[in-house]
Amino acid sequence: PSEIPPIPAPLLSALLALDEPERSSKWLRCLFEEDKDEAITQIALWQAYQARFAHAVDKHGRPLLPAAEFIKNVSTTFADKAAAQVQAGPVQKFIIKGIRIRDAPVDLSGRPYQKCMWTTPTPDGVSTRPCGAFFMEPAEMFTHIFSDHLRVPKTASPSPTPHSGSPNGDGVEGGAPETKPSTQTEKFTNDEGTYRCLWPGCTKFRNPTPIRPAQLAAHIKIHLPPASSFDPSSPRQPSWVSPAATQSFSFLSTAVDERGDAAGIPLTAVLVLRNLARNLRRLGREEEEREDEREAGGGRKVAKFFGGVEGELWFVFAHNKSLASYLGDLLIAIAE
Ligand SMILES: [Zn+2]
Ligand SMILES: [Zn+2]
């Protein structure tokens, strides 16, 4: 990343409670990491520091560090792995050598935040970029996507004490996440609406689709990054070390009932096919009993009808979690 990102609201308020120079040290640690090959200009650092904390001076009465001291504190924070230097060239640049912006900030304990990648328009409206808001828990990101990006309406709160805030949950547009502490227990409605999914790479709901929020929720959850696994005792990896390439695999599950068991026409279809396979085998055996070549007979009849689609059946078995066990029965009935 080339821009120093704003930090998540809960982290900012934790930092605001600290005195200097601890506050700027912690802020630097949350947003930057050591990298001996990288550098950042002193002016960019200083401006970001001012932008984040200047307003707090009046509110909390904790003055900012003077520029020279702030820059000195950068080296102190990174145990002299970061050094103020002058970069020679046509235009002299004052830089801090040895640090880079983290791909995602970490909290005060070092646990990384996850970034919302939802496609949003740039401020000038001519192109798009990832939303970029940071969240610690997948559930927080989910609520953010539902209210700020998809604008799924919320049910009016049944609580007798009216509270402020719009009942429609009008989201905060773009940029910094405004995660309010979830004291309010408003729920999203499940009234069908027209929604589209703008998670990068998603093709399922690229175009506006009439859908119920509960169904949409199940889809959105596919995209959410898993809760960041963080073990403070394990050696810390720089954020720019990417994990090994993985192959993505999408499940194509069909309807389930309230107990999570397969339901509807897809289930009926599998059961009909299974009964067909079993009965064909019995029928085949009976015919061959008469012709006295018992063994191969039943199987031959099943193969004649199911051989052509066996590949497809295995595909559904692998991809459709809700139908997998029923497909298993069918495949056994075919293979027996
Ligand atoms: Zn977002
Ligand atoms: Zn999607």
C-alpha cells in the first residue's frame, strides 16, 4: 500500500488514551513493520500522525510531539532498524529507511485486522477500489457489508425506549469504519429485495438479483476472511509474506430444511434415482436368473442407464454439501 490508512475506530480510541511518546510509538507499530529494503518519506509520516491526532489535542489535552522529536521517536520505536536519511537525487527527499506500511494494521497485541474488499467507487466516481475498512471479527465485517454496502433494512427495534439513529440503518459511506459498539440489537429484515454482490471476483450475484437477505447472508459469508488466527508466541511474519497459492473451490449446495437436512426437488430427484438404480439391479438379476447368468446381470442393466451420467453424479457428490450423503447412497446403489 502507498497510502497510510486510517486506523479502525476502537484502536484509535485506545491510542488516544495514551501519552506521548508512547502514543506515537504504538501508532507506528500498528501501522508499520520493519523492512530493510523499504522506506517512507518523513513528510508522509508526519502528516499522517498530525491528521490522526491533531483533533485530539483539544479534546484530551495531550499535545503532539514536535516534528523533530516525532521523527527521532520512529527510530527508537523500531529499535534503530529504521533510520532517518536524506535520499540524494534531483530533489532531495527526507526519508525513514527500514520500515513499510503494513498490508493491514494490527491491534495493540499484534493481531492483524481484516480488510473489507467490497468494490466501491473512488471519490471522483470514475473508477473503483476496494472499500478498505478494517475489522477484527468476521461478524463485524458482515454487519458492515449488510448495512453499509448492501443497505439491508433493519427491523424497528421492539425495545420500548426509543434510541437515536435511523431505523433504516443508513450506512456510513466509504472510508473509515464507524463501528459503533453493538449495544443495539436491531436485526436485519428478511424482506426480499434486489441486491448484488460486489466482492471482487464474485460472479454469483454480479447483477441485481431479487433475493431474501437470509439467503444473501449465506452467500456473503462465503467471502468473509476467516477470523485472523494469531498466536502471540509464534514468530511474527511480515505481513507481505503471502501464503502459498491455493486453489479455490466453491460448493454448489441446494436447499436444506431447518435442521440442515437436504430438502426440496433436488432431494426428491436423488431419492428417485436411487430407487431406480436399486430396482434396475433387482430387475436385471431376476431376468438373468431365468437366463442363468446371474452375476454380471444386475450390474449391466444399471450401467446401461447410469453409466453415462456417473461423472456428473460424482461432481454433485463433491460439490453439494447438502446432498452429499444421499448422493453417496445413489453411487453405492450404482456401484454395488
Ligand atoms: Zn466495506
Ligand atoms: Zn459474492
